[in-house]
Amino acid sequence: MTGKILISTGGSGGHVIPAITIYDHLKENYEILISSDIRGLKYLDDKFYKTLIIDTPKLNNFILLPLSILKVIFLILKSLILLKKEEIQILISTGGYMSLPLCMASKILNIKIFLYEPNMVLGRSNRLFLKSCEKIFCYSDK
């Protein structure tokens, strides 16, 4: 094992399935953890994957927005502790609002961030960290 990688994924199959593919590709050379929200656990069998839950709230409910922002701040602090404790060297994010706390904590700790965008339209989460990432991987015919 040459390093420790955390793959941060949202809760939909469109986020988790690529994360599993990345995991399968890198598992021979790295120790890998996958983080998701509660929705993503239905795609991840804990017998095969070391999983972590970071249950980030959506920030689209205007009435609950102040509470959601406080929860995201708490999750950034939780992510800082997690990344230090697990000695993560690389974060791979498949996007989604769930990855915000981990990407922000990685940026604070100067952990290398790699983004994965499964389509040619950059998502909001990935767009936010585009200038902070080492590379972005996406589908293209070029």
C-alpha cells in the first residue's frame, strides 16, 4: 500500500457506482475508504468497502437554511478530524452536495483533491472546488 485515499460520493447511484469503479481500480495499490450519505449505503456493502457516513443536508430549503449551514460547518469540523485521524493523502470526489464538507476540509489541510464529473456539465459542488483540485476526470470523446 502506497497511500490512503478517501472517495467522497453522493447518495445516488450516479455518484456511488463511479466511486465503486474507482475503488476497484485503485484497491490493489492503496488503502481506500468511501464516504457517502445514508442514501448511498444501499449501494455499498460494508463487507467489501470501508464506509463512512457524512450525512450532509441539502441547502435548498430556505426555511431550514440557517440550521443546514450550521450542520455543514459542524460536518467540516468533523471532516477535518476524520481526515487527520485516518491520515488521508488524497480525496477523490464524485461530486454532489454531500462532498462539500470533505472537500472543504481537504482544502484547509492541503490534501490533494481529484474531482470526477460523469457528464460534460460541471456540477455545482465540483465547480466550487475546480481551482483547488489537482485534476478533474470526466467523460469525453476527446
